[in-house]
Amino acid sequence: MSKFSIHLVTWNSQKYIEECLNSVLKQTFTDYLLLIIDNGSFDQTAKIIEDQFLPVLGQKARFIKNKENIGFARAHNQALLWSNSKYVLPLNHDVVLAGNFLEEAGKFLDENPKAGSISGKVLRWQFENSEDLKKSHKSDIIDSLGLKIFKNHRLIEFGGGEKDRGQYDKVQEIWGVSAACPVYRRKALDDVRYKDEFFDNDFFSYKEDVDLAYRLRWRAWSSFYLPQVVAYHDRSAKSAEKTKGLKVISLRENKARFINYHSYKNHIFVLIKNLSPKIFQRYFLHILFYELKKFIYILFFEQSTLPGWKEIFVKIKIMKAKRRFIMKNRLIKDDQIKKWFA
């Protein structure tokens, strides 16, 4: 059994895959198994993996090709069911890791047994007016240090968009981790598992990390940000680092319909599954005002997201079943959750 398993889900990832996998090969800590799951790519992704990397990785890698895109959550659940490592790194294809990423993450988790997940200092991998990797650069702009949650249950990337001036160079506890390149303790994932789901299969893609962060909190698992664990990410779905409405609207307008659809639908699923009665009652007005603003905007300016409500109603029964499971098995009181709401 390897100490780490790295789970890389690809879909039309030829732009990034060489840089991403080269960063895995350069890790100073080498006790890992790499599971690559391709979700039906129709570009050169699979060929690049098979020709350039599988011969080099040898027994350290497994490559599975799904016939179609089954989504981020379901593909990562495949990998989790097929591996048995102590620690798990679900890795996005648009991420490159610093050489000591696994070494530093493993060292911290070894020393902190109640840490269920960790986020490193994830900085922006910048593409300036070009899709050419040769014209990209690893910047000092923060992409994410983890997830920050507000009273209205809006979430942003902690530190996102700020210039890294060393202001976050201390280890600190955070609400939860973002899914670009988090590290999870497998024991924690097993602890919140629902049937064969670690991530929620019904989410398909987006916000599954938010849901998992909430579920880990309810089971008393802590999350930490580690400045010594560094990675670089080209984020296609940027969140608004500031809370002002115009900034949020601007970012929604620039996102693909697919992203807005699943992000909105899955945010509602997060609320259904994870809000306890007391938290819902305490923050009802905050949540209602925020959700009404979003719904009115979508109704008039983003009708392509409205069919998400059909899926919400179709899946409401299974979401309620998952909610009962979460609430029945939670280990902490509401006050221990509420303290995180900014």
C-alpha cells in the first residue's frame, strides 16, 4: 500500500497534461500510486499519457479510460474505491505541483491526526492573452488558500486574487479545502462516506468540495492551510474574491453555461444536505436575501441556469436521504459550525 494516491481526472486535457504529470514525476516523496481516469477525452490527452508517461511511471501508475464524461465527482469516487492509500490527492489537470508538495503535506498529516484535509498555497498559473504554455508563467497571485464561508452561505476562495506578500505564511485552520489540489486523510473520507460516495455523485462537477468540507466539519474533522505546500492553478471558474454584487455578476457573465448551471444547482444541494435546523433558523434572512438576489438575476439574465431547478426537484428525495444521514451522524454542535461564518 502506497502512502499517497494521486487521483488525476482528465477530460480534453492536452493543453496541461504534460506540465501536470511532469510535476508529479519531480516529487521528492515517491511513495505514491498515480491513478489517471480519463472521462472520454476526444483530443490527444490519452495518447500523450500512454506514449510519454505510462512507460516512465511503470508500476506507479494505473490508467482507466471511461467511454464518456461521468463527471468530476463520480470519476474521483472510482479512484477512491480502487485505491487504499493513507492520504489522497485529487489533482486537477490544470495544476502543477512544487517538488516538495507531497513531502510537506504528508509530514503535517502524520503529525496532526485530527486534520482531515489540507490546502496548500495555491497560486495562479497565469496565461496572458494566450493559450500557449510557453507564454504562461507561475505568478505570485493567490488562487486559493482554502474555502471561506459567510453567514449567507456564499463561499469564496480564501486569499483569492491577492498578491502573495508573505501575509499568509503561517499555518492556520480553515473552513475547508478547495478541490484543485487538496490532500485528504483517507480515514476522514471513509468517515463521511455515504454508500459508495465520498464526493456526491449527484453533483457531477463543481461545489462537491464545498459539500465535502461541510460534511467533514460535522464529523469533527479539521482542515488546515499550509504555506509550505505550494502549487499553481489555471482556474477556469473564478469566484469573486470580494463580496460586492457587481463583481459577482461580472464573473458569472464570463463563466460557461455548464459551470453556472452546475454551480447553482449544487449550491442548493449543499444547503439542503448540510444546514441544520438551528443554523437555518439563525441565518434564514441572510440566506434568503442572497438566494433571492441570485434567482432574480438568473430569471432575467441567465435563463440557461433555470433548468437546474428541474434537476433539484427530481433529486430532492435523495438529497433529503443524504441529509438525514449527515444529521444523524454529526458529532459537533451548531456553535462549532457557526463560528466559521464570516
